[in-house]
Amino acid sequence: MSTTPRRTPVTPARLTYPEPPARMRERLTLVGAATVLGPGAIIASANIGSGEMIFASRGGSIFGYTLLWAFVVAAVTKAALAYSMNRYTVVAGEHLMTRWATLFPGPRGWFPIVFGATSIAVVPSWVSGLGLGIGDLIGENTVGTGAMWATLLIVLSAILSWVGGYDRLEKAQTVIVGFMLLAVAVSVVVLEPNWLGVLGGLVPSLPEYPTWVAQDYPEIAERPTWLELGAYLGAIGGGTYDYIAYSGMLREKRWGMLSRREIDKVSDRFATAGRRGERLPLSDDADEVAKARAWSRVPLGDALISFAAITFFAAMFMTNGASLLSEERLIPTDDQTLTHQADFLTAVHPTFEYLYFVAVFFAFFGSLYAFWEMYSYTAYESLGAVSDRVRLAGQRAVRPYMYGYMLVAALILVWTVGELVVIVTPASVLGGLLMSGIFCLAVVWTEHKVLPPAYRLGRAARWWVIVSGVLLMALGLLSTWQLFAG
């Protein structure tokens, strides 16, 4: 009887890191973070059009200053998710969705399939929602309906994104939106808000609808309070549909292990590691550990600057909503989601109304343009984690299918649902809260399973991510229950 000899396992050589940026060698500084700002700027700019301009203003108009704490919590917890996901990608040289395809017990790939598919399913809501927001504003001030203008803008943004003819528009967007945000910052001072009320808003408290909301906006008063709050918090800083793409776009930045020329071979080597509890073959040399920690400061700086900007902008729009719109009993809703915010700028000078219209167009159209490529990365990283064919074909191969799906689904939502807040609430609650919380905890568990101890998050950062995950999950569960129960 013959027997097949057992193969002796081959221990792969330990991998080394390229030299990190000199500014990141010792510690993280503001200047150093600014020099390596990456995909976080895309996430921040995309959120100005949705989270801050609409939901922060709406929250301030309804609940006054009392929700400032909630917007800060949303930004801090989302920053923890963005940093931890991107840090793993930079240190390990692989996307977390790829690791999650084999790490979790059960059928291979169930985690990226379930959470990736859910993220992909809700992305058309943001395309249609932002299209309707700017479409309604244009329709109100010109001719035609909001749905008609939304259709035109969605199709145009898809075409421009496909052919890549956006460079000049993007530069103009940066300048004009920058002027608008500066004017909004000035208006915060001009409107003379109750600064004690602003500070008091940093103290967590349970929100309640004012009596005038039930009188003037009964359809809003019928929405469960925590569902309304969940829509705000999920929108601020984005959701898993953004962060899956965020980490995928790091391949273009070539940070950390991603900058190795043979990264594809590294990924193949890692693909067989971690399945039975073994850790990735990262070097235990002290200099390599130091380089990995230096590289990990790059995504940290990217996340801190980006989410500091998100927090600042959300606080400005919320403060103006509380000090102006709430006093006048005006709520951004229905086809008026962007109309009332013009008052923020006319408080500085009447002619700034025109700046508002131009800036809002560029901000929203810029976000629409960014969504097509961002969410193509979301689809690629989710599907490529479970399909070698998709992974080898690359993100460019996924684009036609994702563009077509987003276009058709978004236009159906525009012409059937037709209201921004209603359209995006499920996406905000599921992707921006519940799944984001699960992702935070999954990152910590993944590090524990496959990274050598020296390469894991430090104690403070680990607790930052864990607490963020618990908070996001708790808020997500409560909001999701109210969404489907009501």
C-alpha cells in the first residue's frame, strides 16, 4: 500500500516596508498630516453636500442647539472607523473585505457578500437624493420640475465621470464652495447665536420635537425621534458604502505595504494566511515595526483632518439652523431641502444669495460626480473579495455594470419616491450607523486574529474604535427598529 508523503510547510520570508515619509517618522503633526492628505478629502467634500448642508441644518432648525453633541459623536466615531480600516490596509497591504472573505466562521465569503451587497444596494439612494436636492432648488427658481432637473444632472454627472471630463469643474468647485463655507462661518457670527446654548449642546440630551413642529410640519412630527436623529448621524461622515471605497482608493496612494511593486504577489501570499488562526508574515524586526507605525500615522492624519473639517462644517450649519431657521419655524424638507439655507448667506449680504446658488450647485454636482467612481470601488472591493475573476479583472471592469445599475436605480427613485430625506434615511441608518458599528468591531477582531501584536492598534486607539463601534451599533439598532416598526 503506497502512501502520499506529506509536504513540509514552507515558512515565507518576512515582509519589509518601504521607507515612510520623513515627516511621519517621529510623530504626527498638522503639517505632516496636511502633506499626505488623501482619499479623506474626497469623503469630506462629498459629505458637505449631504450631511452638513442638509441634515445639520435640518437638525438645528428642529432641535435647536441641543444636537451639537450628536454631530460631534458622529464625526468622532466615523473617524475611528475610517482610520482603523485604512490603517489595516496600509499595514497589511490588503483590503479588509479580502481578509473577511476567509476569516469569519461559516461559508466562505458570507461577510463581504452580506455587508458588501447591502452597501451596494443603498448607494443609488444617495445619487437620487442629492440629485433631487439640487434639482428641486433649480426647478423652484427656473422652469421645470425637480425630478426633471435631477434626471438631467444625474445623467450628466455619470457621463462626465465616465469620460473623465471634470478637472476644471472640480477646481471651480473647490474655490466657490470654499467661499461659501467662509461666508457661512461669517454668518455664524453675524447671526449672533446663543453661545451658551451652543456650549450646552455639547452635553448629551434626549431630543424631543418642539410643539410648533407638530403644528407646522405634522409629517415630520410623525417620524420617530430616534429615526430622525439616526438619519442625521448616519449621514454625517458617510457609511460603509463610503469606507469600503475609501480603503480601496488607497491603492492609488500606494501607502505602506501598498507601495511595494510586487503587491499582487504579497496579496497572494496573504490570501492563504489567517485562515486557521496563523498571523500574517510581517517582520518582527524593530526597524520594520517602527516603519509600519510611521506609515500608520499617514491614514491617521488623513482621517483626523478630514473629519475635523466635517465636524466644523456640521457645527456651523447646525448653529445657523438653530439661530435662524428654528426662530422662523422653517425646516429643510420635501422640495425645500436646500431653499432655506440661502438665508445663512443673505444674513451677511443680500447679494450672497447668488453665491449660495452657485456654490450649492457645485457642491452637490461635485458629490454626484464623485459617487460614480467611489461606489465602483465599493462594488469592486466587495465582489473581488469573493471572486478571483473580478479581482483579477480590476476596478475598471466593474465600472460599466455599477454605472448602469446606479443610473437606472437612482432614476427610478427620483420618479417614484421623489423626496430626499425619505429616500436616504434607510441608507443612512443601515450603512451609516448599524453596519459601521459592526465594521468597527470587526476591524479590532481581525487585527487580533491575523496581525502580530506589534502591528496592532495601540491601547487608546483600540478602545476608541471599540467604543465607537458599540455606540454606532446601539444607535443603528434603535433607528433600524424604528424604521421598520413604524
